[in-house]
Amino acid sequence: MAAVQPARLKKEIAALDLSLEQPAELIVSLVGLVERYADRSRVKGRIGAPASGLPEFYTPASVLNEIILAFTPLLQSRPIAMLAVIDLLWAQPTLEARLIAVSLAAGLPQDSHPEAEGRLVKWLQPDLDEILARALLKDLMIKVYAVHPADLRSLLEQWLTSPAAGAQSAFAWRNLGILALEVLAEHGDFDSLPGVLTLVGRVIEEIEYSEKSRLLPIFSSLIGRSPGEVFAFFRQHLALKNRPALSWLVRRCFDDFSPGSRAELRRLLESSAA
């Protein structure tokens, strides 16, 4: 791997043709630059390596960030031309190129949000690499839907209760919806938390008991941000009988609550099991 020297890296990026007149050639040069800083000592799948299913160069994040920074002014001044660059980057079969595409799409001006939303919906599929899915959800989904939360809720409901034919397909879409809820719980606006809990309540009604652990990171994040709201949620839903997945989740979250709340939840668990 070439040592990252900021001054030299800036010169290499400046040498790229950022006129956007020949986007295909720009992508070739851009991917070549990313590969130049590849860490070839990294072995896919070894302990500590990112769990990506895509080919990757393990290029340092500092290099990717400098590339994104160089394109940022063009996102505002020439968003239409940048959409072509973004699409070509996403078409590349490497993790780094697609991560750059996601970051650039997230930086598009607000009046380009319909184009960004279209790409979000198109790119986010159940079989998408999880690293990319998380990047899309964290960097693009939250921004695109910040001014249209009702549209976001509609999209998540579609994923979580996908009418797609076949149980396996429905399971895959629900997993994507659960991942989106996890990202929202950790990174979303505080005002989105009640909506997240409402959707989680629907998920609990439908998931198999074996899927319950997928919801634990969601509750851990929500409790850290608003323990009172999560306690009220648990209290409301424990009033319903025969909720083994919820009971399991409540027990795993005991230590995150105050002693008084734990005592009340324990009483509700006993009542629910009666």
C-alpha cells in the first residue's frame, strides 16, 4: 500500500478530470487511485476484517474522504452531471466505489432528493452487502426522509410486512426493515423514536421467536436515548399475553433500567406469564 501523504494525495486528486465531461474515464482514473492505496496485506475474512461480500481494496478511509471532499462542490453546482458519476460508481463491483457513491448521493442538494430517493429504493435490496446497506440507511435514508417522515414510515412498513410471494422473500425484506430500524434507533432524529417503537411493536407481533435477538440492538439504542419511552412501551405490550419474544427482550434489557423500573417490569413479566 502506498503511504498516505496528504499533500501528495491532494495533488493526485487534483489531477483527476473533474470537468465531468467524460464520466466513464473519470471513474477509471478514480478507481485506479483507490486501488493505488489498497492495503494488500489485508486478507478477506480474517479476524478484524470488514464482513463485506464484495471485492474490496481496504483503502484507508482518509483517502476515500479526500475523494468525496473533492467532489462535494460539484454536488451543489452540477448535481445532474454528478448523478451520472454516482451511477457509474455504484455500477463498479467494489465496496469502496459504492461507498463513495452512497456518500455523494447523500450530499446532493435538497431539490435533488427525488433522484436520491429513487436510488435509495433501487439500491436497497434484501441481498445487498450489509456494509453497503448500513451506509445507505445511515447516510442516505435518514437525510432523504428527514422532511418526509411519513414516506419513510410507509417504506419501512412495506419492508417489514412485504407482500412478496414466498416466505423466504418476506423474511429477507423483513430483515432489511429490522436493519433500517436499528440504524434509525441509533442515528435517527429524536422525534423519530415514537415511530420506531410503533414499527417495532408490529414486528414483535410477526417475527418468529428465533428472530428475537435481531431486535436487541434496537432496544439497546432506544433505551440509551429515551429509557422512559421504552419502559412505557414494555409496560403497554407486556399487558398482552403470550408474548415470549418480548418477554425475552425485556429480560435482556433489565440492567439498562433503574431499580424501580426493573421491579415493575419483573412484576409485569410474572403477570404476563400467568
